[in-house]
Amino acid sequence: MGPDSFNSWQLWAVLSAVLAALTAIFAKVGVEGINSDLATLIRTVVVLITLSLILFATGQFSHPGPIAAKSWLFLLLSGLGTGASWLCYFRALKLGPATLVAPIDKLSVVLVALFGVAFLGERPSWNGWLGIALIAAGAVLIAIRT
């Protein structure tokens, strides 16, 4: 792995997937015995503190530069969506097995593709659509109780 690896979106995407998988396992264990909304708050505070420390340590917080109103609006909407998603996710983990909750949660991949087409004008390739369909089919197969 060379120095350019740290600029690879693929590397960061794989790391995101691995960490998200671990997050589901850790959250499932962590939500046992406490309210799922409180668990979400604790997770959010940990994320806030961790990111703040990273920004301070790397000097990125001292001179953030101007932030456009459009960026503020959409980051606010993204934050609200994230919070709502986490509340739902933790509630689902509290009530159901991680092996079923996480794959259904990953239907977000399919929805991102559909929303990307509808709102951003993105056009997945045929291979992309096939992968999206397989993700959807896999989530459905996992969720069906036999």
C-alpha cells in the first residue's frame, strides 16, 4: 500500500464498510439493557467528541474558511437525517437481531442509487444497476423468514 492509497475512495469505502459492520455488532451489545434513544445519544456524543479532537489535532478547525448557505442547509438536513436514521437503527437493533437489521438498513444503498438518479442526475451503468438489484434481492432474501 503506497502513499496514494490514502487518497483512494475505494480504500475509504471499504474501511467504512468494515467499521459500519463492527458498529452494528458493538451497538447490538451496547443497546442491551438501556433505552435505544439514550444509546443513540451516547453514540452521537462519542462521534462529536472524536471528530472535534481530530479537527483540533490536525488544525482543520482553526481556519475552516467560508461555508455557503447552501452547504449549511444541506448539511443541516443531512444531520437531521443521520440522527433520525440512527434513532430508527438503534430501535431496530434493540428489537431484532443484528443479522437481519443491518442488511435491511443497507437497503439505503439501493435508495441512494434511486435518489441519485432522481435528484442528482446520476446514471449508473448496467453493471451498477445489476449490483443495485442484487443488493436489494439479498436484503429481501435475508429478511424473509423461512
